[in-house]
Amino acid sequence: MSESLTPRQEAILRFIIDHEKKVGYPPSIREICERFGIASPRGAVKHLEALEKKGYIERAKGISRGITVLANAYDRFELERQVMIPVVGVIAAGEALEAVEAVSEHVPVAEGFLKKGFEYYALKVRGDSMVDEHILHGDYVIMRKQNWADNGDIVAALIDNSYATLKRYYRKENMVTLKPANAQMEPILVEANRVTIQGKLVGVIRWIG
């Protein structure tokens, strides 16, 4: 059950939420100390212990930045709860890139944006073949994990189990066209049995500044 907070505890809690929303992960103890002029790490830890005891966060001991913000914290500030989506690699919005899947970071997404019962992941965009869909180099695309697509869907497609690309998907009989959203680029035409759908685009995140 959540409890009342001191002004300093409330400020630290909001800082944790805002930091996670801005960069995708919680602040470190050192960053909390710097932000609030706390002289020693132990001072910051005491505030975190209080927030945990009062039901606003959970902490993973021995893990750097191991802070999880709980629903009570979002409710306190009347904020929509954020879900941390794993960034599993880079996706080509251009020529197909060799597929590499490893979680490198996380990005926050409002819980209400995601449909229950599905798995989601994020990819960082490299290239400019989807600019006419307002998907730019450096953006993060949020993908719903699925192995099928309807014609016209924007998908993460794996070619020959090796090369991944972000394109609009069209299938006609045994051929697939992976179409860019850039008039300067040509579509990729490939046999359907060489293409594996890894996910459907459901959102785009762009950090400003």
C-alpha cells in the first residue's frame, strides 16, 4: 500500500519517472545525488529505501540502475503507466542488414498503447527508405511480434534467415514485394519462401534534443 511522501521523496520519485521516460532507463545513484545535491550515495539510497517501503518503487539489489517504478507512482502523478520495451537491434530502412538480435537498451511506451496478449519489441532504424512514412534514421520502431502480415502492412522482414529490413509488405501468389517509402529507392522483389515476417510496425519513437 502506498503512503504519503516528503517533498524530497516526491521530487526524487518524479525525477526517476522523468529520467526513465526521457532516456529509457532509470537514473543511477550518482545521478540522483548530483540532481539533488546529496553529499553521499548513502543519502540517496535512504530515499530509495523509503520509496520502496512506501510502495512506489522496487529495487534489484546489486544491479546498477536496478529501479522499477510501480503503478502507484504513476497514479500519484496521474501519469499513464510506462512499459519498458526491449531494443533488440538495428533494422534497415534501406538496404537489408544482417540480422543481429541482442537486447541493448529499452524504450518506454505507454501501457495503454499496447494490446494485451501480444509481445512487443523495438528496433533502431538505420537508413532513409521509409522517410515518406515519417520513419527517419535514428528513430525507434515499436514492433508487434507476429509471423504473418496483410498486404500494405509495414513489417520487419527477414530475407534468407540472414538479412532484415523494414518495408511495406505485399504478396502476390509466390512472390513478395518489400516496398520502400522513398521514391529514390527500388522495391525488393523476392520469393515468398525466402521471407520470414518477424513483426508488424505499431509505433515510432523519436527523441528530440
